[in-house]
Amino acid sequence: MSNFEVNNQKSVELIQAEKPYASSYSRVSYYDAVFDHGKGALLYDVDGNEYIDFLASASSCNTGHCHPKVVKAVQEQAEKLIQTTPAYMWHEPQIRLMERLAKLAPGNSPKRVSFGNSGSDAADAVLKLARAYTGRPYMVSFEGSYHGSTYGSLTLSALSLNMRRKMGPLVPGIYHIPYPDVYHNDVSGMDDEQIADHFMKPLLDMTSHYLPKEEIAGIFIEAVAGDLGIVPAHKRFMEKLYDFCQENGILFCVDEVNQGLGRTGKMWSIDHYGIEPDLMTCAKSLASGLPLSAVIGKADILQSLGAPANLFTTAGNPVTTAASLATLDVIEEEDLPGRSERLGKHARERFEEMKEKYGVVSHVFGLGLNLGVEICDPETGEKDTAAALKISTRAHQKGLVLITLNGSVLRVQPPLVITEEQLDKGLDIIDSCMQELVEGKLPDDLVKGDRGW
């Protein structure tokens, strides 16, 4: 594979041409790459270089780039009708997709569905619906969560200062508690019950002193905290949290935008916990990266608002819903959840080997082909953001699309259609980058400027 330090001239020229026109907040930069086309788990830049994709466009291409079945569905629908707004009339793909998503949702309760354009507006819908259905004002979310960039969703989030600076006041009535992360909290010597109680304590303290639990509308959680580092929630805590919600009339709401649709080795990440959420959001890979989101929830909750409380002109349009129907076909026919589980096990084993070999990996998080690999200083064990960025930058030079999360975590989320050979080639690249790191061959100036989250 090419060394792109000497072979990305056109990419650099195009990026420079954009600079006078781009906003300061429109991109989290890592390295210079302008992509031209893709197929499956491969991407090609404007200079003709080939990359193995370990990002899947932030888990929005679980079916890979330009899957033939999805492309065909888009082409055929675009020839018939590109847009007629479901805000006023109907079209068949949307009707069929609503039924299909309602039947795919966890649990046996009757479900209803509403559409939006992004995970952000889906999170806003959860906030609206929880308040409308319960008649209560408050929501609880988690530190380290990322739910989107609209005002409601960014207030529910608690991850980045740049998502709050200069934007206050934010949406009122939203509180945050620590995420049930067993990797970065001292739970040594505790059994599962004690760990669950440890993470429940902030919520119980809050509702005992200043937040009446009878006034909480919903609790919103990622079963796997994506931007925290792809960290799964502690299972017994999730069960206790669900019981707390049931006992107090609080809606249990789950964000599946990043982690749903086969990414974790099951159709939905919440399936790992055996819990039926009251409300659930999905987007990203729902239409293989086309702008479509959905809120799926218990039928009576989705009936608690009247039009036009949460409808959008282009949401659920003919092309995106046709793409989504084809996407769901691919996920089921090619058993992408099963591939995720199988290939994820192999990738985890490879990273555990790298952990032993190089000493720069402190943790391997995640479920399925959905891993966060935390990079640390081998002497202190502390998180090493600079080293993680060096690895991701060097990986790009060797033909791998790889970025970081939460500073020091390598984000490993390939398309679920990736071949075993492609996966191993990508893992070999990361292995070689780690070796160069420990040998002192990755200089500080490898990473240009302010990069990453």
C-alpha cells in the first residue's frame, strides 16, 4: 500500500481550497484525505489511494459502502419519486418501513414509529415525548454521553466543552450522573451487586435530596457509550436502573444511533441486557448513511403528541426509506449481527495480543466488531492522547481509516461486511504502528496541528 506522505497532493489542494469557506465547527480533523468512492469496506481518495475502512463513517455504513442492494433501491426509487413530504401525504416505502421497524424493536409491546433526519432530532423527540407522556419536566442522562448537536440533544450529552461553550443557556431540567463504566472507576473487590449499587448511588442521592423522582420524565442511556470509548454499561446496573424506572413511572429510553443495527453482535445493543425500552432512537446506518432517523417506542407513548410537534419536511422521504428497507434486508440476509459477533471476537483477540506485546494498550472495550482500544503510557498506565493520534495518523499513511475517541481510544468500527482478509490487513497495520510507536519511530510532528476530539 502507498505511503500517503508523498501521494496525497490532490487531497491537500482540495482541502486548502475549502478553507476560505468552511465554518470553524464543521469538522473534527484527523488527517488530509478527500474520498472519491468506496466499495464494501474499502475507500479510495481523489489521489487514487486505497484504504481499508475501520470507521464506517462513524458506524453509519454498517452495510459497507455502496452495497449493490442499497444502491439499486436508491436508484429505482429516485427514478420514480425523490420527494413527497410525509408531513402531509403518504408514500409506500415509509408505510412499509414503519411496520418493519415496529416489529424489529425489542420486546412484545405494540410499537409505533416516527421519522426524522438525524440522531440529534431523534434525541430531541425522546425529550419531547417523555415530557408529554408523563407530564413531568425532568430528564436524566449520563456523563460521557453523546446524543447529538441540536439544543435538546447536546444538553442531554455531556462529552465535549465545545458542545456547550458560548451556547448557554441550554435546555432546562436535564441532569447528568456518572456512566456505569467499570473500566475507569475503582470497583476492585466488588461483586456485580455491589458494582451496580455503586453506580446507582448518584441517582439515589440525587432523588433523595434535590430531584423528586416523581418529577422525572425519563432516563436516557447508551447501552454502549460510543463516544466515551465504546464502553458497555454494567449489566446488573442496567437491570437495577430499569427496575427503578418501572417502580417510579419513569420512561427507560435508549440511544441506538451509534450502536444499533447489528453493530454490537445483536440487532440492538439493548438486546444484550434483555430489556425492552419505552423509547429508542436509531439513525446513522438505518438507511446506510442517508439522512434518516427513527424513534421507536411503545404505542401509547408515541400517541402523546399531536401534529406538527415533531415532524420534518424531508424526514422519511421516499429515497431514504427505500434505502432503509434495502439496508434491513442486507442486515438480515447477510446476518451482519452474526458477522459482527464472530469477527469482533477475532479482532479482540488480536488487540489482546498487541496489549501483551507492546504495553501501550490499557483496555479493549466493546461488543462485537465494535471496539475501543485505549492507548496508554506504558510506564504510568495513564491515557496517552498524543500516542493514539500518532497511531491513527500513521495508520492513514499505511492505508487504514482509523480515528480516535475520547482522546486516547482508537475507534474500531469497520463496515460489518468487511472480509476476514481485509480485517486482518487493517489489524496488521495497527500492530505495525504500535511497534513503531514503542520503537520511537513516530515523531511528535507526525500529527499536524490541533487534531481529534
